[in-house]
Amino acid sequence: MESIKTIYKIGHGPSSSHTMGPRKAAEQFLAKYPNQQYYKVTLYGSLAATGKGHLTDIAIQNVFEEKGKKIEISWQPETFLKKHPNAMQFEAFNEKNESIVQWKAYSIGGGSIIGEDDNKESIQHIYPFKNFQAILHYCYENGIQIWEMVNHFESKEIWDYLAEVWNVMQEAISRGLENEGVIPGVLKLPRKAANFHIKANGYTNSLRKRSLLYSYALAVSEENACRGKVVTAPTCGSSGVVPSVLYYLKTEHGFSDVKIIRALATAGIIGLVVKKNASISGAEVGCQGEVGTACAMASAATTQLFGGSIFQIETSAEMGLEHHLGLTCDPIAGLVQIPCIERNAFAAARALDNNAFAILGDGRHRITFDTVVETMKRTGHDLPKIYRETSEGGLAKFLNKYQHEH
């Protein structure tokens, strides 16, 4: 498995795979071929189908315009390349209008990019584990918690990095609770986080606590939709789940930043296992790979904070993913707004429920986390592509029909 840093990337929304990834690919291509006459990029599959809503073209154009270069963008939503649904091809042209080099790149989720000749096996791995069972065995044999295992394989700077991640997460919540107005896009969707937070203070007991949790998740997700600075956890589309749960636990239960950063490490390991053995890309496996993974991460972090064993942590994470199996990715108008924003809030609440369920048990369960990861992968591949971030089915299709009729 890779470093935890690959799960927690700091950047700007609204989409890690459709905005952060393409921008990164554009930067790599331009850095390698900086002195050509002009450039062209062709977007395929999901990148083309929902690229305008995700601001893919703007992300790429900004890279070239910052260097004073011209870029032409071509859209081919009906063409899906075999390697991954989020595909793009960059071309550089000389003074004679001749294409001198072409490069295919794939945005595989969470802002990660691979080239035509790359695959998951070619990525540098620092953890020697194939699955979560191997991690549990290692921790049990060494008498350590999952977060302690991180010390054995990551460099010491990982803790400074996670501290920065936690700061960015909290800042996104703070901004999201203050900012109001309409989120950019054709849906004219109003922000809700600030209103939810104000109303929460008028409630008592469980309704107050749940309202606060919702407001934190909405705050981050709305910031993401407005191109704000967020952390992929594991993606931009699911970036509200983990920070909202951890911020709630800090403010309502008094957990220290040190303990929360350790919980972030454990959550990162959960995300890495899913990324290695399945996918965190909505275009590849649907939203179960994004919000489902985020819920599993938040569930594991919560159970660790409340003193759960490594086996109870696995139980909590397993439920977080299991009960999101089959979740489709059908963003309306290709925007990371409906159903994405509210989905983050509900996944955050479910993470707390998963923790309670796991803590009440003894950690023994029939379905392992590895089993549900493999199930999620197969389920995602069985989903028709219209339910994998193309805005051609589900809620997106019915809204398009409604708008046409009215």
C-alpha cells in the first residue's frame, strides 16, 4: 500500500478525480513539454460526461493559461477507454501544426494519476500488506494499535502532515459555517450549513448533537462545491464525512488534537486498503467507493477514539462500507451537489451508529472488511455505466426529464 498522504490530499474542489486529477495531469504534461506552439486535450468517458459540471475544463485551462499557453479541449463522453473511465489524452503541436507527442492519462480517484503504461502494481508501496487481515495480524502479533503501525512504515513527517490535514479540515468547517448564499451552478442550490448550525443551538440533547454533526458535514461539502480548500478523504465528493465526525468528537466529547490525528492515521489505512483492493473512484465503482469508503474511515476512527480493539475497529469499518454497497453515483447536472452534499451528512451520522454497534459487540463478525471490499469492487463493476458518474441515469436523468417538461 502507498503512503497515507495519497488518501489525504489537500487541494480545491469540487472533484478530486475530475478537477484535482486533470489539473495534476496537465501540470505533468506541460512540465515535460513546455515549449510547444499549442496543445490539445481530449476528455473521454466520465471525464467528458460530467466534466463541465465538475469544472474539468477550467482546471486544465488554468494550468496552461498560467504559463501563457493555448489549449484546445475536445469532449468524447461516449468513448470509454479500457484502463479507466476517467481518461484523457494530451497532445503537443509544433509550429507546423504537427502533433509531436501524445500522452494518455487516467484519473483513478482521490486526485491520483497514472499513465498508459502504469498500473496499481507500479505505484510505490511502503506498507507490505495485501489486505486488512494482514494488518490485523501484524498489529495483534506486535501488541499495537493500527495507528502505531504507521510509525513502523511511514517517515516521522507523516504526523506533521496529518496535523496540517486536520487544520485544513477544521478551517473548511469554520468557513462553511460562516459562508452563506447560493452554490455556483445551474441548480441554484442554497447553502444550508450555517442555518443548520444556528438551529442546532436552539435544540437540546440528541437533536442538537445530530444537527451539529449535519452542519459540519454540510459545511465542508458546500465549501468543496464552491471550489474551496478541502482534504480528500478519500475524495473531494466525500470530503465532508471524516472531518465532520472528528470535529464533532472534538467539540462534544473533548478528544484532543493528538488523539484525533492518530485516528486520522487509522482512517487513512482503511482508505488505503479500499484503494488498493477495489477503488475510491465514483466513475469506476459508483458512490459506494467514495462515500462508502469515507463512512468506513470515519467509523474506524470513531471506534478507535472510544477505546475499541483492533477487531472492533474492523467491525465498525466493515459496517460503514457494507451498508453503502450498491450506492450509485448519479450527480445531477454533473455537479458535486445533489445528492452528494446531503449524502455526506447522512454518512457521518451512520459512522457514529457503526461505532455504537461495534463497541457493544466483541469484534467477532461473519463478514470481514476484506470481504466487503471485494464485494464492493464486484458490485461497482456490475453497475451499468449510467450509474457511475456519467449523469445519464438515476436522479440526474429524472431531473433532466423534469427540466425538459417544464
